[in-house]
Amino acid sequence: WLLGIKEQLKRVKERLNNSLMLVPPLNKIIGYDLASNVSLNAYNKNISLTESCLELTSLSESDFDKYTNPKNMV
């Protein structure tokens, strides 16, 4: 039973971290056009937003995590 909850929490975290709703805070950092390209690239290639951002911008993974922290968006 507890294992099932842990697996569900893992899935929730994965889905949250790959949600396109994380892109808007990047508008202030990399601009609207590039932020929208990051989300479109992630969607089209079925990759994470982090991977897409690293592929298309000069932001580091830690910068991406800092700017797109869901806790700061609530």
C-alpha cells in the first residue's frame, strides 16, 4: 500500500516537472519568443522542459530549476 503511494508521488512529481505551465516565469529571463520555443520544442520532441531549455538556451539546469520552481508560482 505504501509503495503505491510512493509510486504515485513519483508520477505526480514527474508530471509537474514536465508541465508546460512552468514556462511563463522564463519569459522575464529569456524572453517570450524563446520561452515559447522551449515549450514547443519539449512538446514536439516529447522531452522534458529542462532538456529543451538546455538545448535551446544558455541557462543551466540549476538556473532553470530556480526560475521554474512550482512552489514560487503558487
